[in-house]
Amino acid sequence: MGIILDKISYKYDIEDKELSSFGIFDISLQVESGKAIGIIGHTGSGKSTLMQHLNALLLPQKGQIKIDDYIINNKSKNLKDIRKKVGMVFQYPEDQLFEETVFKDIAFGPKNIGLKEQEIEAAVKRAMADLELDYEEYKDRSPYELSGGQKRKVAIATVIAMDPDVLVLDEPTAGLDPKSKKDLLALLFKIKETRKLTVFFVSHNMDDIYLFSEYIYVMSQGKIVMEGSGLEVFSKTTELRELGLGVPFSVEVLEDLKKQGLYRGEIKAIDLKELAEVIFNLLGDKND
Amino acid sequence: MIKISNLNHRYMKSNGKGVITLEDINLNIEKGSFVSIIGHNGSGKSTFAKHLNGLIVPQSGKIEVDGIQIKNDDNIWKIRNMVGMVFQNPDNQFIGGTIEEDIAFGLENIGVPGNEMEDRIQDAALKVGMEEYLKRPPHKLSGGQKQRSAIGAVLAMQPEYIVLDEPTSMLDPKGRQEVIEVLRKRNKEDKITIILITHYMDEVVYSDKVVVMDKGRIVISGQPKEVFKQKEMLLKIGLELPKAALLQDHLKKIGVELGDCLLTKEELVRKIWELY
Amino acid sequence: MIKDITIGQYIYKDSLVHRLDPRTKIIVSMLFMIGIFFIKDYYEYIYVLALTAISIYLSKIPVAKILKGLKPILPLIVLTIIMNAFFTSGEVIFQFLFFKLTIEGLALAAFMSTRIIFLIIFTSLLTLTTSPINLTHGIEGLLNPLKKLKVPAHEIAMMMSIALRFIPTLIDETDKIMKAQKARGADFESGNIIKKTKSLIPVLIPLFISAFTRADELAMAMEARGYRGDEGRTRFREQRLQLNDYLILLFFLVLTIFVGIRSVVF
């Protein structure tokens, strides 16, 4: 079981070539269930277009997508099943909230996919618990009077409540302050574990991508130009920079240390603790 | 200089409860300096920013811009001319149909004669690197380009101070970098005072002064190195440390002492090189 | 689908038509509208076609772009054809219940729909070659004499230019919200008209809320940049009618008067 994209293409009907997003071309990839996949690429590289194919918001003009037993191609109908299977958290998802109460808003998705009343309540409760929103405290409040961070959580709960198997997160922490960012990411990937989700994580923050993804695809001009584990992808610093992308902090530091002739090892993405140890050993060596 | 003394602000919620958003703010902003204001969402920094050009008139306390007090009188237009402002959402501050029209909008408002506008628009666009895009409408620009032209539109009005309220929070890393570079350059070359509100710690390390706000109060204020020394305090109020400082912390734990608080990768590498 | 709307879709080119004063273009569009109603014979459309073709050529706007602008008004054209073809009395070719398709009806249908098509094409040249701001400056200029009658010319113009400026933004936003709600299982396609209308609530409410936020922030941004209405305002590129403007105005004025008199006299 898993997700297989087989040579999918989608071209926007736009003559204006200056428009940044003009589609995706001939993309094939295969993802095992339960994995966390990082997607990086500069703005307009086709990331969003690709992600919108995963739950059939856009249908591939060529090629097909297989998600478990479902097949999406240019003739796909009955899209509700696929929407239930693949949840999609857009950038600034709180912009889509519209109901009078938090409960009703979170219940919108489950209702649309035809759950019964009792099932809906259970789904809302579970989703709110997952997002660490107290059910009794929040269910009757208006989503509009919540703080930015809480709104974001409610908006994500509206997607989680549909109990998807696959979750697409498009810059889920954009615009939040540092602590809320850190907490929300940790929470989302906890939910990934407990619900055994396959996650596609789109972000511009390379440290987050490195930290949370098991496998990374790099996109540019509508194509996948690089793929691999965080270690593999982030060792190709020259290529990444040519694509206008950054690298994790540790890679930057190791690169600079190497340039200064202080470090001779391999340039790789590691977390700060490991980086500290590398530097420790470096300084220790000279004392020997 | 902008002189803020004993500034307070509260607003009434719909349920009649008063909420304090600013409490006893005292701050001097020197002319020509680069001042960053940080704090988590809801710390009052945005309300504070709107006081600096009289979008909000002080309820109590006093703000003076180059000796002119901000009050609800005709001077407020003079002050808005002296203190330019750039907002968070690049779309919601773009008034013209193209960049040049947007820059012209401010000039029209302050009564710049029509024949002088062309030059001022060119000059401002050049300063933010948007001279090739003057005829473009906003929806054909990237977020970074839109914010740069917003800065250009303010520069054209030739203010002494520019206040930027989270100008980079909706941008991708490339756009963020473009905006910060433009700001640093304008500050250095034209001596324009920059007051940058942000929650990206790596954007503030180059400032002359960092002001940390929490719950409507200024909790720390000083040079970046002084401010980021107070790690526990910053973490407690939901802020982060620059990555270099975090790494320094990790190193300290395993017995590598790097001395003074380090803020940038460059400083860090230099320090290691010295120790090596 | 909503992206097809041509109104407000200014295309920048350096052309004779682009350089004309917006007031000239507005008046010419109005004269064209009046003039075309005086046309009585089908063959006379050849002159209209020639006039339109020359204007398009001079504007350097690609013909495909202009034809695309016809798409949204297709239903209107179809309706015109049906109404005229079936409800004109004359020689019946085909009858179904009380609907009678007549030769006269067909001729009239062709005549009327051609008129609408020319109207749309010619007037879309106005918005395609005039930036929103210039267009509103033009309207403001034409309304200016009415200021003495307390007509808020500047305010009307400012409102229009901001509305035009935000059309593309709002279209993008609608698209985004629709997608987000579809992802939550919303269905905009199936069901009868009541169900379809109801299904738009999850799109309209967020759209309204964001529009209010935008309005609020925009007002603040305008105030921060020293906007306080018409008072003490200067104009970027003060409009002055050039020789071209006078010539073209004169040409269209004479043409319209000629067509008008001719249709009354003959």
C-alpha cells in the first residue's frame, strides 16, 4: 500500500510566461504508507500544483495517481472518497473557517463525507483532543474570536476530523511566532505517529524539513530534480543554492569550517547537538 | 529622535472588559539607528508600531517625533510624512494598479508637483531594486517584490523614519532576505531610521538596538548581544535564540566555552578559528 | 472559469490607443455605443468591422485576448438569438408548440447578436488599453464639472480604482477558498439550484471576512501614506488632451452625428 504517481503532468492554461506557476511535468514518485515526505522548492516550482493532485483538487492531464486502491486520472469522478482519504492543510488554513462555532466548523468535513451524527461528534472530539483543544472549553466558541495560533489549530482539526490516511501540510506554521511554530510542528508529527498517517510536508524552512522528513523531494520548474534522505539531499549544497534554496544551519556551519580548513569531514545535515559534538572533537583534535 | 514616555493603551472588548495592550512604555529611538522590536503574537508590538505615526493617538503618555508631539491635530499629517509605515500583508497595502502608480499615490497625497513625481518614483524604485518593474500590476509580483515596492513607496515620500510591522512574515526565505537587505542598505547609505517589528531572530542580530516586548511591556532593551544573553527570559516569553547562540549553548554544556554571546554564523566560525 | 473575466484586465502595450487620454477613450466608447444603434442595415456592419479592426490593430492587443473576453457574455448572446429568432413574427420555417422560428426572426437574431458582439469588443478595448487608475482618472476628469453640484467625483473615482485593483486578488482568493472547502468534502456541482446556492456559504463567508480585513488594512495603509481625500492632492501625469485626442474625438463625433442624421432623414 502506498502512493504511486505515474508520469503525471498538468499545465496551466496561461499564455503569460512570467507567471511563476506554470504546472508540473512528467512527475513519477512512489511513497510508502506511514512515511513523512518533505517537499522543497522555491515559490513557483510546482510544489502546490503537485500537492493539489494528491486529493484530486486538480486532475492530472496526463498520467495517473494511485493511492492504495484509488486511482486518480483525468476522468476521475466520485472525488469525495479521495478527499476523505487525503486531507489537505493549505497555507493560512484559518482563512477557510466560516461556521458560528468551533464544533460546527470541525464537523463540516465529517458531515460532507456522510458520517452519522454520533460519529461526527466522536470525530470532532478526537480531532480536538489531537490538536490539544479542550472540547468543552472551545466547542461553542466562535472561531473568529480565537487567537491566531488557536484558529490555526481549529482549522487543522477540521481536516484531521475527516480521518484521512494521508495528510498534506503546506507551510502549516507560516505567520506564527517561534514558540507556536515549534509546538505546532511537534504536535502535527505526533498526530502523524498516533494516527499512522503518511505526511507530505511542504516548507521553506530547511531545518524543519531536515528534522521531520524521512525522505525529501526537491522541485524546480515543475519537475523533481533531486530526491533522497535529508543526509543525501542536504549534502548537495551547490545544487541546492543554484535552485535558490537554503540549507540547514549545520550544513552552513560545516561548510564554512571546511572553507577555513578547520573541518575535513563530510558536509552533512545534523542537529545542533551533534554539530556541537563535531566542533568539540575538532577543537579536541588539535590538543592531541 | 522619537521619544516615547509613559505610553499606555487599552482597548474595550465587546463584553465591556478593558484589555491592556501597552503599559508604561518608555523608549528613545535615535535618528539613523536600526531598531528591532520582537515579541510573540499579541505582545503589543503591533499596537505600539501604530502609535509611532499617529495611526493610534496616545490615550495617555507622550510621543514626540523630532520635537513634535503626536496629538489629534493637523500636525499628524506632518508626522505621517516623517514616519513612513510598511505593513505585514503585501496585498493589502498596494493601492495603485501598477508599482509606479502605487508609489505616486503617496506623492499625490502630500502634494508633490506632478512634474517632480517621475524623478522621485525612479529614484525610489532604484533604491529598492524595482526599477525594471514599474509598469507591473501587483498580482504579477512575488511577495518579496511587493514588499520592496511598498518600501519604495514609503521612501519616495522621503521620511526620516520607517516603521515596518512584520514585513517579512508572509514571505518565503528569498523574499525575506531581499527585504532585509534593502532595509539594511537604506539604513546605512541614507541614514534612514528603521524600526523593524519581527519574530525572526536572525533578522534582528544586525540591529543597533533590540526591544523585547511581552504583555504590553518592554521587558528587555539593549544591544543584540546584551539582549540575547538573557536566554531564560527570552525562552520564557516564547521567543527563540538565533541558531548560533543555541549552538553556543550546546557547546557550553559539553565544556566548550566560546565567551560572549554569538549571534551569527560568521561570528561563530571566527571564534572557532581563534580557538583552533 | 472566473478567470476569463476581461474587465479590469489591463494589458500593457506601447500603442497609439494606449497613449490616448482616458477621457477620449471613454467618450469614444460612448459615441460608438450610440452610433451602433443607428445602424439599420446588415451590410453596414462592414464599416463597423473595419473601424473595430483598425482600432484593434492600432491597440496592439492580441485578437485572441479580445475574443476571450466574449466568453463570459456568451449566454447573453445565445439568449438574444433565441428571443429574436423565435419571437419575431414572419414566415414560419419551423414550429414547436407556440414557438415559431421565422426567417425574419433569424435575420433579426443575427443582426442583434452582431450588434452586441461589436459593442463588447469595442468597449473591452477601453479597459484593455487603459490601466484601472487611468480609467478612473478619466472618469473623475469627466465628472469634475459636476463637483460644483456636490457630486463626489474624486471619491467615486478612488472607490472604482480600488475595486478594479482588487479584482485579480479576490479572484485568486475565491479560487483558494473554494479549493480548501472542496478538500473538506464540500460539493459545489451537484444538486438543484437551492442546494448549489447553499453550498456557496462556506465560500462566501470567508470571502466576506477577508474582504473586510483587507478593507480595514487598506484604509490604514492609505492613511499612513497621508491620504485624506481630495484635499491638497496633486496628480501624477496630469492629463492634457493631445492633438491625437482632438482628432479622434472629432472623427467619432462627426461619424456619430452623420450616422444619426442619416438614420433620421432616410
